[in-house]
Amino acid sequence: MSILAVRNLKTYFKTPEGSVKAVDDISFDLKEKEILALVGESGCGKTVTVLTILGLVRGAQVYGSIKYKDYELTKFSETEYTRIRGRKISMIFQEPLSAFDPLYTIGQQMVEVVCAHLDCDKESAKNICIEMLKEVQIPFPEKRFDEYPHEMSGGMLQRVMIAMALVTKPDIIIADEPTTALDVTIQAQVLNLFKQLQEIYKTSIIFITHDFGVVAEVADRVHVMYAGKIVEKATVSALFANPLHPYTKSLLKSRIKKEFKNRTLPYIPGNVPLATDFPSGCRFHPRCDRALKICSQKEPPEICLNHSAVSCWLYVRGDEK
Amino acid sequence: MILSLRQVKKYFPVRSGIFLQTTGWIRALEEIDLDIEEDKTIGVVGESGCGKTTLGKVVARILRPTSGKVEFLGEDVTGRVSKDVERKFRRNIQMVFQDPFNSLDPRMTIGEILSEPLEAHRVFSSKKEQDNYVKELLVKVGLYPEYLSRYPHEFSGGQRQRIAIARAIALTPKIVVCDEPTSALDVSVQNQIINLLQQIKTEYKISYLFISHNLDVVYHMSDKLFVMYLGNVVESGESREVFENPLHPYTRALMNSTPSWDPNQKRLQTVKLLGEPPNPINPPKGCPFSTRCTIRIERCDKEKPQLVGDEKHKVACILSEV
């Protein structure tokens, strides 16, 4: 059962340089109780996708449909959104230090969330928050409750942010690169905690990252994005066992392995295209080593295979090209 | 030997109160010994706050050590030095920084950025020769000569890092300190830059001090490896040896914490490392890693282990002595 269905979503920004098609016609489903990873490099539109879902893109033109349960989010007014945002769909941001207000204690910030969404007074809200802090394994939660963000380390703050996202028991959590700013040993701790809590709370999670290693560790399904498009959708095991799109293939190949020492590393030539200036046809074709003639002319259709769906001309049969 | 550090310490004062009295010290580096040989890459790996950037800055003489000795081609360059030595030092040791968005002056064109070191050291007598050399440099790092009149904001992260590398090698230095040169870049561009650094190394016979938090990248680049934790080198040696046979519990934890890239062999659940690195103002008395170590014994809390072993592999852990 899908809890969130995105269909033909387009998010365009008007700039003096022309229209920026940050997200261009993507469709996907988030199933109940799954972790869906959105993977891609900077500027591929993964953050804009989730900001659009949360209605946080001011001044952008949004087309298509975003369906959460029976609600059509694209038709929502600002007041309707505030009832869902934070309560039913909450978000975890990348930079823990800049996501908190430095002038309030983390306790005050958590209580604010609880009082806004759950029907309770400040005293019981405090108890709920401290319980939650315990659950994300913060030592001395009563003491930490009255501390300011600058008094805590990045790993600690990210735990608080997870606590804050979970405290309203939402249906969906959107995590935007939650461990990118953390050290690997801390990342391991936070990811493990994340998995544990997901099993307890049965939340559906959209997990944004650029690190395929993290994807393999946490996700159930993966969508690979490139230049505003989803180029490949697959289950985690299918993606790592049998990647289909040339972009996914080269990304997986470019992992630095032990055997590569003293040799040239495999790489993808060129740079990620700018959003104002996407190539025609398949947007990956200038960097693709298997590009055909048609790739530069027409956008590839999405081809569904067993456990995957891929947008690439290589998988279209000859007579349909 | 081009450069050697002996027992180098770097402490930063912590000041507080109205008169900004020194109330404590951040112990960023503790008695580090490091030798940089010709045409050899030394890799330094560790998490944030372990002192790896401070080490890079001490090597590049951006920071002076609190105590210890730094020797460059047989000359003592720890403290103040004569202008000639300073000049020779600056010419031979260059740096590539982590963030290419902050390390290039936004108001200078690429041509000006690359000419500046050449003019400062009066390498060329005629402007024309210099211009030709700058163009060659750009081609060498995989860019086009037409880019000379452009400004940094017109380039992507990977291209900017190429420019930063061109600036670092302009004076054909003996050592280039690379402080996380790829961590601000996209996955698909990261390998391009690593390949470029390798290619330049073969051509110019440069020694790198390669600093990164990514063990895989450091292993790929380096001949020798230093693992740092809380200002201390906890393990060092030939990189193949250290990588294949890690002895220090921290090195092992670091290797296990790197995600596996294989959904059938998830690795993170096996990580048992608890807590976070302690504050360097008030480090543990004994082994710096003792607060998080899973196999520590009582002695670890009291005694600080020394780095022992042969040139091939050294480790600072009491348990390995037993």
C-alpha cells in the first residue's frame, strides 16, 4: 500500500537566466513502513522534490500531483499544510547546527513542536520530550533538555532532531542527508538508531543521500536521480546486484576499492550539468559511454523490468525507437 | 628527507573572562614525528577534531608549533627564519584546501590567480613567457586556455579544485599539502581529481601530505599512513600493511564504520563503538581512545601508550605490547 503517491511532479523556478527545471516530471510511490532512498549528486533535484512535497517551495511553479493518503497536497492551502507538516510528515535536515534556533534550548524547541501538534500542556509536553530523548539514547536527557544547541555535538544534535521528528508519531519522515555532516563512527551510530526506531514506530521514510554505501545499509528501495529526473528505480538488492542505467553503473563502479591502488580510478567524464542548461534528450547522454544517436534527440521512456524501472534508450527494443 | 617534524606539539589557548586570560589549552597535536621523503605520499586519516588539519598547517608553516622541531632540507624552520629560507620554503611547500568555493579569490580571474605565485617569486622575466606557462598549466589540469579571463564563480566545484591544484603546482614545489581535496566534491567528480593528483605526482615527483577522513581515499593515495585520534598518532606505517592488518582498536572501528556498499553484507550493525571523541581541552589521562574502546583494560585509563614498532608498522596501544 502506498502512503504517498507522486505523479508527474514538476517544480520550476523562474530566474533571470530562464526557467530552472529543478524537478522535471517525476513519479514515485512511498510504500508503508519502507525506507525509500533518493540518491543523486548535488543539484539533481532530490532536496527540491521533498521540499515540494512539504509545500516549502515559495514562488515556484508546481505541476502534477502529490497524494498523501486521500489528500491532494498540491491543492492544499498554507493553513491546511500546517496541520500535516510536522504532525503527519516531518523532516530531518542535513546540518544539525543550522537547523536549530541558537537562542532557545533544545527543550523549548521540542516542547514547541509537541504543543503545536499534540493536545497537551507544557508540563506533560516536557515529559513526552524527555521520554523521546531517552529513546534516541541521549545520556542524561533531563540535563540535556535545558541545554542550548551549541553545547551539543553534531551527532547529539542529530539524535535530538530525530527525536523531534518522531515525537508526533508521524506517518512519514523525510530525512535529507541526515548523516552527511557526521563522522563515520558517529554516522554508524545514528544510522543504527534510525533503523531501530523505524522498526519500533513503523514509519515510512524518504531517505535522501549521495552515498551508495549508506543506501546499501539502510534502504529497502532506491530511486536514482540525475538532473531533475529519476533515471532508475529498484529494490536495494536489485540495484547493487544488477544496476541498469549507465549512470548508476558508473557511480557504483567509481567506488574506490583496494585493488585500484596505484591504478587510475574509473570515473565519469565531465561535470554535473547546471539546472539552467540541461542537455536535450536524455540528460546523461553527454557523459554516457554508451550513448546512441537517439539519446541526444528524444527523452527516454521508463522501461519496467522485474525489480527495476529504468529510463534509458538502451533498454528500448529496436522497433520502438 | 625534505621535511621532518620531531616531537611537534601544537596547543591553542582557550581564553575567557574580561581580560581574556588563558584558562586552558586545546591540545590539537601531541608529540608528532613525521618525515616527508621525496616522491612519497603520506596519508593522514582521522575524524573531525583529531588534529589532521592542524598537522597540515604546521607542515605548511601556516601555524608555528608550540614545541618541537621542524626541519626543512636540513635547516631548522621551527621559529622565525631568514627571508631567503622563508622564500625557499614557500616555493617548495604549497597547499590545496578542502573547499574550492572559499579558497579562490572571487575577484580575481583564473589568469590572475595562477600568475600571482609566479610574480611573487619572480619566476619569469617576460610577461609573455609567464602567460604561456599559465596556459600550459591549465591544460595540464584538464582545463582550456580560454578560461584564463573567467572568474571562479563560473566554474563547478570540480573545475575549481583543478584550478586550485594548478595554483599549487605552479612553482613546481616538492611538497603539496592536500587537506581533504575531494570531500566537497560530487561522487562522480571525486575520482577525476584523485586521478589528476596521481598523474601530477608521477610527472612532477611531488610528495603529498594527503589528509582525509575517508580511509579508502587515503589508502589509495598514500605510501605511508598515519591514523590520528584526539591529537595523537595512534597507528602508522606502510599503508598496505596498516590497511590489511590494522592493530589499533580505533583503526579497526574506523574501517568497520565505513558502509559496505553491499545490501547482503550490512556492516554497520556490527559496529560496537560507543560515544563520541572527548574534548581536546580535557583529554583522558591514559590512552586517548580509552573512553570509547571496547577492549580496554584498567591500565589504559592510567598510562598513555607510546607509538612503538618498526618503520613498517607502529601502534600506540598497551594491549599490543602484551
